[in-house]
Amino acid sequence: MDPGLTRCGVGVVEGAPGKRLHLVHVSVVRTDPDDEVALRLLGIESGIEALMDELRPDAVAVERVFSQHNVRTVMGTAQAAGVAMLSAARRGLPVALHTPSEAKAAVTGNGRADKAQVTRMVTRLLALDTAPRPADAADALALAICHVWRGGARQRLAAAQRSRIEEAARAERARLAARSRGGSAK
């Protein structure tokens, strides 16, 4: 998801690292800029909730909000990102945050690629007849592609690390239990 108060891009892709990617869905949840922020957030939540119920994703990738010069813009973006993360958490879905640079680098090989380059590569990678519009839709698909290609590896590494930690904790508990029974364990 490419969060925003006026336009929140939603892109869903199917695939795996090294395999062809397929477009499942792309859209933009829109709100009226003249509405109060609370109503806009409610509109974003309603749109995201409906899409998650319909599409049933396995994971959710959200653009990590970064500091911009316009604090008002960054606040609205952060609030929309929070709504997306909350909607995913309600369903027990893993949430990953990717920076715009990560998403750009994943699809173009250049973390400083412009929006036109990102859109062209998303169109090409997903073998689309036409480019996704507006840019928020293409950005959401770039985040989804980034997550498929990079996020899965991160999750596997984190799971492996958790397993090692859990195994070390079990071994330590067994050593302490053996010690308390009077036995010696190394």
C-alpha cells in the first residue's frame, strides 16, 4: 500500500522470488480533501477493509513514511499508513514496511528512479497492457513486488533467527533444570 490521505494506492501481486509475477488487483482508495481528517481516515479504512476482505492477502507491505519538508503531508501519510497496518493486524497478517528507495531499487535497480521509470518497470514486470494510473497505483504495485522479492527473504531470516533463539533458550532451561536436580550439564 502506498498510503495517502487523498489517494491510497493498493496493489496486490502473486508470485515468488525468481518466478513470474501476476497482477491480482490494483486500485486507489480516494477521499475528498475537503472532508475532516477523521472522516478521510474512516473512508480509507472502509476501502482497505473491503479490499482485504475480498482479496484475502497473505501479507501487507506499506510504504515506510519518511521525513518530508511538509509536516502536514507527512502526518497525513503516516495516519493513512497506520490505518493500513491496523487493518492488517486485525486479520493477523504480517506487515512489512519498505522505504520508497527499497521499492524503487527492487523494480528498477535504482533507488533514486523517478516515478515514470517505476511505472514503466511495474508495467513490464507484470506484463500489463497499460500502465497503472495514477502514480499511487504503480507505487503500490512496486511495494508489493518489493515485498515478494525482498520481504519473504527477510521473514525467513527472522524466523530462522527466532528458531535459533528459541532453541538456545530451551537448551539453557534444560541445563538449569539439570543443575537444579543435582546433575551436571554442560
